[in-house]
Amino acid sequence: MKSLFKLVLVLGLFNGLYSCQNDSGTTITEDRPYDEVYLEDIAEIEDFLDTHYVTVDADYNTTFTQIPDGGTQTPISDMPELEFKEVDLHDITYKVYYLNLREGSGENITRVDSSYVSYKGFSFAKTTVDEVDTYTQTVFDSKQSPVWLSLDEVIRGWTEIIPRFKTGTFSAMADGSISFDNFGAGVIFIPSGLAYFSSGTLTIPSYSPLIFNFKLHNLRRRDHDRDGILSMYEYGPDFDADAIDTDGDERPDYIDVDDDGDGVLTTVERSFTYLDGSETKTGYYPYNGALIDDPSTPYDDTKGIPSCSDDYTTPTRLRRHLDPSCRN
């Protein structure tokens, strides 16, 4: 069984392998070019979409069946639910197809959040006998009970597509279990360059495009650098672009404890002092202030992290933790 998580190479191994002979005479095989593999992958994926139809049950589980000769079933490629996203990576513009079976009714998730998902992943392979093509589908991983997956730590195909869906609702049952409803549900068809590429297992061949049926039940906002500002705010407004790196130190703001590189920690720059009776205490401005002030607190809850000129509310203000000329 293969995890969705990215494969981490052991320190000291080559990230890109090349053909050579080591001292023991073992041949190391060079990875195939990404563009060459992608052309094969996208052809296989589109052929699968043209030759299969999907059955969706009441809980949004899917079954893919090859259309027989003369069959009248609607191929996946003709379904209005089929969409795609273009992803630029490896000097290639990948096309990632996905079925939007249900968008979901809850919150939008971002690529730096944790997702609470159930899923089934499988590979597929085509064989041709007497000019008749037959597809074999192999399930390599399945989580019918939801699990937490951080979207910046999984294969790239998930990182790109899951944020196009929303969470749902949930309620506690009498037996102590949780029932989920109105969740986002879909299917992703992922080229190998956005999955495991040359890394193969007994159930996932090298350079294999993959299919995942998924359900997005819930989310958890993350604060990667623990500076009190959610990573979704520090990443930047465009989640299809690279994360913002304010000080240019090659550490994006959401994993940088000093975002503007001025030598003052972000947590310090968002702090303030206030009097609670006769006692002086330290508080921390949120990224955005509350809509309504809480009268039970001895400070103004509507104030977010201010600019150097003490602007606490303008959405486009340059907050002081991003301004190296500003000192707390």
C-alpha cells in the first residue's frame, strides 16, 4: 500500500538518478524525461476517459466500467462534471482532469491546510489482444474512514485539485460516531509527473498515471511557523502561484519566523501591551480584527495587525510584520 505523502529521499541519495556503474557493478537507470512521459500519460488518461463510463452511488463512491462495443453509456469525456486544471511544472503545462461530482457546501480549503478525507486510489493499464483493448484497474490504497492529510505534503496532483472543493457538514450520532454530509466529492486523474513518476511499487508501476476517488469532509487551518498568523494568509492571495517570500531569503513567509528579515520575530511585531486592571499584559493582534468588539476584553478586538502608521483595518495595508522599515 502506498501513501499519498511525497516520497522523501534519504540524505545522500541523488535526487535525479543517472546511468552509471558503481563499484559493485550495479547499473543505475536514468529517469525518463518528464515531457516524454507526460505525452504518454495524457494519451492514456484521455483514452480512459473516452472508453469508460462511471457509476456513482449515493455516497459518491465511483465505479469505472469500460464501454462495450456498441454501448450507449456516456463516456467520462462527455460528462458535464468533467473539468481540468493546467499546472505548470517541469517546464510542462500539465492538464489535470477531474470530476466535480459535488463541490461541497462548507469552507474553502487551501493548499496549506490539512484535509480530512476518505479516498480510493488505483492505477490502470491497457492490454491489446487481437486488436481488442482491455483495461485492468488495480486499487493500491483505500481509506474509507477519513484521515488527515496536509495538502502541502501530498502528491502535487492532490495539492492542485482538492482546493477546488469545499468541506461539508457533520453531526454526532447516538452511538458516538460522526456522520458527514454535503461534503465535496470528486475524482482526480493524475499524470505521473504530478504523482510518483519513476518511483514504483508492486501495485504502482513506474511512470503510471493514477486515479483517485475522494471525499473532502473537513479541514484544519495550519500555522506552519507558529507565529500566530494562519498559513493561508501568509501564502499570498494567489494559490496558483508560488508562496510569497517578503524578505527574499528563500523561505516563504508561511514557514519564516521573521517575514520581513528585519531581525524582529513576526510574533513580536504583532504583539501589544495593555492594562488589565493594574496589571500590564501582552496581547497579539490577529491578522484581521473581529467585526465586532468584545466588551469583555480590555482592548479593541476590531484591530488587526497594524501598519507602521497605525492603520488597523484597511484590507490592503502593509502590515508592520511585512515592513522592514517598521519597528515594534
